Amino acid sequence: MQTANANTQVTVTVRHEDITDSLRDYATKKIQGLHLDYPKIIEAKAILDVQKNRHHAEIILFCANHIVIDASSDTKDMYASIDETISKIARRMRKYKTRLLKKQRANRGQDTIRHLDEKVYASSFLDELDEEQEPEHDPEPMIIHRESYRLRTMVKEDAIMALELSDKPFIVFNNERRNVTQILYRRNDGDYAIIEP
């Protein structure tokens, strides 16, 4: 088992506050202290943000084999936010490793996504739904953040693992077997679903 990630480049960025050496050292030591035997961490970024009573810590790990792991936490103390984010990453990596071991043992031909029956609703169903959920006032305008997204080619089992390793609500990928673009997301009941445009 790997005891440390050698030569890991760690970048610590603090927003809305000046960074102290002790905070930078704490975040760097916590990230370098992650004992992952797979995958190897190549680069790490820690983004620390302070707003009123909210201390937000986000850590993004860029690992070997194009694996990106990210997690974030909000607490009332920045050190606690860093600790909670590191423990989230460690849990996700244990889960990822378990799935990877099961995947190696399992037959590659079996599907891991349960197929659900398709439901068809009448066109008036959406109108009735809109009337029930009609807001009393106009919604507040929201800020839309633009993100760049690299479209990867993978099988759906790898897409599920990538989704579990991130805080993102969905993942867009090219299905290696079927050569189509698909969107994988986690449903409210905990199952996964695929949308194929």
C-alpha cells in the first residue's frame, strides 16, 4: 500500500480572506496525507472560501488514468471544513476501490443499471402539474456559472464510478460500446438513470 503520494503538486487558493501559512500548510499536509494505493494523485487543488459564518472548502484531485475526485464541505470553521472534505474523499475512494474490485471479478457482459418500464403520460398531465405548482410571485433571477466539460469515452460502469467520485449531479459521456452520447444521473430513490439525446 502506498503511504504517500510522492511529488504531489498542491495549490491552495483562498477567496475573500488572506491566506495564512498555517492554513496553507494544514491543507497541504491533509491532502498529502491521503493514503491512496489507487489511483495515484498527480495534482491537487484546494479552494477555500469564507463568507459570513460559512467556511467552504473544496478539494479537487487530479489522479492517474484521467480520474478526477472532488468534494466540498461547509462548516463554521475552515479547519473543520478541510477535515470533512478529506474524509468525504477517503470514503469515495474506498467505495471506488470496492466497485473496481467487484468489477474485475464480475462478468463484463452483465448490466449494472436496472432497466425500468417506460411510462407515458397524457399531454394534459404537464399542464395540470404546472397549475398545481404555480408560484405566488415571480422567481428571483439566478446566476448561471459556465464550466468547461471534457467529454470522455467510457463504458457506463466507469461513468457510474466517475459520478460517485464527484459532487456533480450528472455526467455526460460517450458510450464506448454503443458509440452514442449519454447523460448519467442519480435518481431521488438512489438508482441511476441514463438519458440518451
